[in-house]
Amino acid sequence: MPKILWVILCGIVGSLLIAACSQVSFYLPWNDTVPVSGQTFAVLLIPALLGFQLGVLATILYAIEGACGLPFFATQKGGLGVLLGATGGYVVGFIFAAALVVGLIAHSFHRRGSI
């Protein structure tokens, strides 16, 4: 399989896994604006499994797919309005979190030498 197809496939599958985990969500009794969802777990897990480039690509694709209107964000929401609303900062922050988690893992392995 050509490398570009592998990159595209990993990016799409990673973004779909983030979208699937984001559908597991609930609201806390004292906060009905921002739901607690599984997307935070997935945004940290996918880059740890795929590495820096593919993990960040998957997270960016997730944000783009949701911004295009697909119901990929928590509580099956989607569209540009979600990114401009109360939870939009979280979605944009996920891209930076994906890069950060891979950097922290690489730094940890570099310091210890191995697992």
C-alpha cells in the first residue's frame, strides 16, 4: 500500500474513533453547557497510538469533519456554530493537546531510554 494511502487511512480511522468516543457523553448536574465526554480520552489516546503526524492529522480531521456539519462532536452536534460556541475552544485545544501528548511521551522515552 502506498504511504499516502496509509496516512489518509490512519487519519480518517483516527478521526472516526474520536467521533465515536465523543458520543459517550453526559452533563453534570451543576453545568448544563459543556458535556463530559469520551472525546478527551480519545484525543489523548489516538496520537499516543499513531504518533505525532498521524495523531495530529486525525485530530485536525475530526475538527474539520465536525465543522462541516457532521454530528461528530459531543451529544451529536456539528457545524461551525459549535466551534464558535461555548465548546469550540475545547475542539481547537484538542489539536494542541494531541501534539503535546506525543511530545511528552517522546520526552519520557528519551529520558528513560526505553519502556
